[in-house]
Amino acid sequence: MWKFLLTITLIIIGLYFSANGLWMMHISAFGFEISLSALLLIAFLLILFYILRLFKKPWHWLQNYRTHQTLKNAHQKTNFWQLILTTVLDQDDTHQDQILKLKKTFCQKDTLDPLLVEALFHPSHEVFEQLLQYPQTKLAGFRGLIQEAQAQGDLNLQEKLLDSAAKEYPNVSWIFNELLNLQLMQNNPQEALKTLEMLSKRKWIQRESYTRKKAEILFQLKQYKEAFSLMPDNPLMALAYAKAAPKKAPDILSKAWHLTPDWDVYEAFQKTISTLPLKKQTKLIEKFVSSNQSGGLYLLALSDYATKIGEWALAKENLDVYLHAYPLTQQVALMMAKIEGDGYHHADQAKEWLNKAEEL
């Protein structure tokens, strides 16, 4: 706005000089005298003003460009060292390629940059100890020493390093994930459960992984009911819970089979109903295996049960159906050998199936 007003003012002054006949102006200074037209002077001032503006704009643009580049480089360098600190000692080839491309640009003399790059590409105990000496690289030093202890299988050293790292960096997720894994290896389920709950509270662990690990910890603590409620599709947890609660065993095993067919679960279920009348056992077995017919394991279960009650034709029929859909396994060959030998007394055919079983 002020530029517009300045232009109008100069024009008015020029018109004033013109109206009063003051066409010429005389300027005296330092013994010199200059005569020039008032309109020419005003025109000169206007031209000079806009020339200065013209030069000022590119200067501001250049200044802004330099500022932008400085900020961009600082941002890139920050990202670069974040990349270093988060991947140091991981030996990830993709990240290393990125770092090598940026190494010449961002590694400056008399800084810690070369030390970090050395840790990434030439890790050693001495380098890790050096990293511990500086606040900027201490986390990377901890990580290197922890991974070194893991490679050596030194659980006590891992525990010592992780405890120290956890105290100094209470907001770094990978430290507590490593601590959890160590506690599980040390068969310390009580502490592992505390660490796991902390990871979940801070949202540092995926829900699926949290559920699986909590079930494993509860299983170690012999809290089989709680473990099974978290992972009912895990056969080991189902078998342990069924053994601990025999009255609920049929329901537990039926639920586990429905989610994940497993041969041990089938045999455990068969054992739980073995005292019932044969007719009722047959109905329960049929209902049990038919709840999940994926993978063909139900056909083997039906054949196995038919073999145990002497229904040889039914047993062979189920195995024939299985062999049309699935490849031959050692278990199936042995079952066929039993049917041919014990059921039909075909010694030669039974021997053929036994030979096939040995080859598998």
C-alpha cells in the first residue's frame, strides 16, 4: 500500500511543479550546480525505486533458498543419524547401502560421525566401549554390547547390560523387548509377565504377540486355564488344561480340535471317553472329528477308531479317501499295514505297506 501511495505522491509533486511553471530545478552542492527538469527527476526517482525493488526480490529469494537448504540439510542429517542409531549393528544390507551413499555428505571431521559408521560396518568390543563414552552414542554402545553378549550366550552379562540400559533409557522399546526375551530364556515367568504388561501398556508390542507371549508365560506358571483362554488353538495348552481339569476335558479337547486338529488331542479325547459304552463312544468320536475336517486328519482319526473297534472295512475306506486327496505318509502306510495284516490277514500286502513305511 505504501508503495502505491509513494508513487501517487511523486506524481502529484510532478503535477504541482508543472502547474506552477517550475519545470526546471537547480541543485547546488560542493561547488557544482545541476539544472534538470522536475519531471525528469521524479521519473528518475521512480525508476531507481523499482530497480532497487527488482534487485531486492532476488536477494530475498536467494536468502530464503539458502535458509531452506540449510534446514533441509539439517533435517536430512538428523534422519541420517536416526537411521544410524536405529540400525547400528543390525547388519541390514538395505540400510547400509543408504548409509554408504550419505556417508561422504554427512560425515564431518572432528565429530562422532565416523565412530558411528565404524560401529555399523566394523563392529567390535572396543568400538562399543567407545560409544558408551558419549551421551549421543551411548544407546548404540549398549545395543552393540548386548548383541555381543547374545552371540556369546552370556545370559548374566545380557541381564546386567539390559538392566543398566533400562535405567538410562526407560522410553526405548527395544531394550524392554530384549529384556522380556531374556527373562523367558531364564525361566523367570513372574518378571517376564511384569515386563510384558509394561510393554502392552505403552503399546510397544503388537496385540497378537502380546497374547501369545502371555499365554506362554501363564503356561510356565501352570495357570493352564488362563493360558488356554488366550490360546485355545494351541494343542499343548489344551492338553495341559484337560489334564488339570479332567471333568472339563471333553469340552476343552473338542474346542481345541475344532480350532486346530491335532493327533495328540484326538488320542486324549478318545482316552477321556474310553469308559463309556461303545455305541456312545462312536457317536462322540464322529461328532468330535467332524467339527473340523480341514487337512484330512479327521479321516485318519476315523480310520484309527474304526481299527480299534474292529471295523476294518470302514477303516480302509477312510484311508482310501485320504490317499486320493493327500500324499502318503509313514503313519498312513503303517495303518494300512495293520488293516491288511490284522484285519484281512493279507500278509504280502501288509509287508508291502511296511516296506513303504520304511522308505518314507
